[in-house]
Amino acid sequence: MANYPPYTSKYNPIEHRLFCHVTAACKGTVFTSIDVVKSLVEKTSTSKGLKVVSKIKDKVYATARIVSEKFKENMKIVFDDYLVKWNYRAIPEGKT
């Protein structure tokens, strides 16, 4: 069993390389607004040159949506070349 940092994807190696640096950049800071957090996260980089790009999504997502019985049959699933078993995209009907 492996322990991973909270709020990171278990299978995303980039998140694991950057997470400790993001934590260090935010250490001791009081988060007074989302803009403060965004600016701290965007200033984060590693000695190897990895840099963080962030985007605030302020969309309100609907919950408890009901889908049709044939949802899985009609949904196109595209698997990733690198981590086929875990990384995939679900593409709704009519989208490319």
C-alpha cells in the first residue's frame, strides 16, 4: 500500500513531483482569497524546471443528475496511451 499526498491523483507522477514544492510555497500563509492561493501556486517551480500553471474554475456543477439507462453504451471512452488502465476521457454523444 502506498500513501499519497492528499488531493493528488494516485497515478499522476507530475503531481507527486510538484506537490511538496506547492506545499512549501504556501507554508505559513493565510489564505485570505482564492487569488492569494492562485498566485502562490503559480510561483511554484522545481530545480529541474517544472512550473505550475493554474486556472480557477468558478462554475457551479449540477449534482444528482439522472442519466439514461443506455448511458454507457452511448458514451465514447478514449483511453490514454501512457496509463491505459487508469487514464481515460469520456466523450458525450455529438462531441469530438
